[in-house]
Amino acid sequence: MEKRGFRQGKDMSEAIGFDNLRYLDAQSGAIIERVGSFGDKLYLEFGGKLLFDYHAARVLPGYDPNVKIKLLQRLRDQIEIVFCVSAQDVAKGRMRGDFGMTYDLATLKTLDDLKDYDLPTAAVSINRFSGEPAAQQLKQKIEARGVRVYTQGNIEGYPTDVDRIVSDQGYGRNPYIKTSRPIVVITGAGPGSGKMATALSQIFHDHRAGRSSGFAKFETFPIWSLPVDHPVNLAYEAATADLADFNLVDPHHLAAYGSTAVNYNRDVENFPILRAIIERILGAGGQVPHYRSPTDMGVNRAAEGIVDDAIVREAACQEIIRRYFRYRWEHTIGIERKETVDRAAALLQRIKARPEDRPPVRPAREAAQAAERTGKGNEGTYCGAAIVLDSGEMVTGKNSPLMHSGSAAVLNAIKRLAGIPDTIDLLPSVVIHNLTRLKREQLEMEAESLDVSETLIALAISAASNPAAEAGLQALSRLRRCEMHMTHIPTQGDQVGLRRLGIHLTTDAQMTPGGYFLR
């Protein structure tokens, strides 16, 4: 079993490139400073994920996926939160891939999480609402939790018809969301939730009522003070390749200040319209026209937390490769366009990387080849999987008539972590055979071999009478954030099990029976 780490030779367990405390100090200070730029209230749009930001954690090793929550806890006495969700996304059953759940369930989960963290939620705004039954059901569920819900409809001509937007027929038709604290964090279920429109609508109503308020954006990526081609910023492009986003030097900032700052295309393209809306609301002498560029609007101090640029660069390159595999997988099962895969492939060329630079890729393919040589696959399909442990060690698994390759790799990994010899079985043969017989004879399932979810259940049952299985069960938590690659599309049971273990999975997306489920 070979030992691999990052290309600069460091083990993954040593790869800390980001200091959360430094970041928290810089970011909280910048927000407080920005509040002071306005009178009574700052509407702070939170881009990206408020909780469980695993993209940032992968790109910035050491980054706490919930560091934004810790930031808000620092400011607890000054903030309240407005959560946005699009009624159209709810009606379409749009999924959040990180949670593996629809936007309505993700909304409810986030509200519960905020309550657990003792962070005040002022309201939920269901935007682009036109009476969708699914959105109305969500509204009832939220109100049953004791949270106020507001609905806002579409504005005809948004966002280009400034005259209509800033009028009684535009923002004037939206209800005013009552808040009482100086910082209102506006976050949402995902892109297109209507966060900015909600913030600007609030400013419109404040101004009409003689209240002073302002707007700012909190985006982690792209990091404005890093070069446009820095891998961290390119990893943002990879994460949004399906939206065709790309980074560029902010031309408004360059023209205004003669200095370089990085932003992304939609913010740059929309800035003149956004500025026109804000100026129309407040008048040419208002409090926001000092924003001379979209970069000016941002409150982003992520660069302050980077303590090892080499580690961060390597992690970002690995994330770009992950995204490439993800889009290939999605394209194979028909839910992503080829143009997205091509954009991700172009980003690989920009960082001079190949898919095989992801450490577990070659070992997984070699495991599949080994299964084929021995003829011990399942129904003529030979699959391989590989996991990189925190130590940098590589563990592989291949499929068999009794077990999926991912299941074999997980069991081999926890045996290595628990110091259990390869000759000791974690699952008694009688347990495996009874499960496969149940699937075949009683449940009439085509695939008899155990997927990852089924294997984990079998492991838990075996732990009651098998000390080795109990030791393996205790080692499962050490697989969180480990890297894994599979040659074939994992089944639903594989994906659910690996997601719950917190393993970062990629695949070559070769077809297997039942391997079409993605989220």
C-alpha cells in the first residue's frame, strides 16, 4: 500500500493553509467598519453557503465549514437573519447537492440549525411567489416553527426597468420585513433565492420612511485580492461552471482607483444596473454612491486567513479536478450539459493538471483491472475504488458478487485505521449471505451485492458480537473528509452511505446497474 500526499510532498493531515481565528478577526472588523458607513442599518447579503461550506473547506485547508456561523455568533447582539428561498425552486423540487435534499427541506433544516446555534431569525422571504402550492405548504411549515414569513412576487422588467423597479409597482408592492437590529444578514437556500432584491426592497421602504440604511455583500469567492488566475479563484469558476461564471479584473475598480481587484462576471455586468437602482432609491446625494465598483460593495477578508499559499494552491487544484469529475458524472446521466464539462476541462488546462493528478484515481482503476484479471467481479462488471487516508496511505477495494467496490474500500480503510489484520473479517460470511439472500429472494432486487449503506448496517449489527467489527465501527469517523475515487457510477446506497461518512467522492462514471442516482 503506497503512501501519497499533496504534490508538494506533505501529508494531508499536515495540510493546514488557513487560520480561522485570523480570518474571524479581520472579517468581523470589516463588517463593523462597514456598518459605521451607514446610519441605522446595514443589509448584508451573504453569498455562498451559510452553514457547512465544504467547498471553502476543501479549497482552503483548515477552513472551518461553519466559520460563518462563528462570525455571526461574535456579532449575535447586533444581527438578525432574513432567509430567502425562491418559490419557483421549491415548486420544481430543486435539490441542494451538499445536503442531498430539496430546497424546501433545506430551508427548514437551516432554520433548525440557526435555532440550535442561538442565532435570531427575523423572517423568511419566499420570493418570486405566485401562489405555488408547494411554496404555500412551506410557508405553513415555517410559520408552525414560530417564524414570520413574507412573500414577494416577480417584478416585471426586473432588473433592467429601473423606473418600474423603484416605484409603487416594483419594490413598493413588496411587504416591508420588520427588523430591529443594526445588521440584517440576508442569506438563502442557494443561487437565485432573491437575496439582493430583498435587500434593495428593504432599503427602498426604509428611505421612503425616512430611515437610513445601506447594503453590502459578503462573498468568500472569488477572493478579490488574489490574482485572477490563482487556483483558489479558478476553483470558484469550476464550482460555478454550470452557471458559466468566470473571474475577471474588475474594470470599474481599475477605472476608479487604478488598482487591480478580482470579481466575477455577473457582479461586474450587473453593477451599472445595481448602482442605478440604488441611486434612484436614495438620490444622487444618497449614502451609497461612494460604491464605485462591485468590489467596493464586498466585505471579504478571506485572504487574511491564508497562512500557506502553496498548500492552498494545491488544494484548489484538487478541487478543480473534483469538479471536472462531478460534471462528467452529471453529463453521463443526462443532467448536465457538455459545455459545462468543457469549461471544467479548460480550467484543468489552465492549471496544467490532468484528472489523474487526483491521488486515488489511478489506484481505483488498477483495482478494477485486478478484479477483471481474477474474474471476481459481479455480472461481468469489474469496479475499483480507492480511498486516501489522512496519513496519505492508499486503500483500495474491488467489487465481488457479495460486495460493491466502495463497500470493500471502506471496510479495508477502517481495518487499516483500527490496526486490524487483513486476514480478519469484519463481517461474518453468514451475515453477508443472509443479506444477499434477503435481497434476492424476498425483496426481488436485481443486485445482490452489498452497497455502502447496507455494509454499514451489517457492520453495526456485527459489532454487537464481534470486537473487530466494533473497532472498525469506531474508526468510521476518521474517514470524514478523506478522498475517494470509483471507476463506476455508485448506486444510490453507495452515495448516501459515503455522503454520511463525509467522504469526498469522484467517479469515472462508467455505467453499472442501478448507478444513476446522483443527489
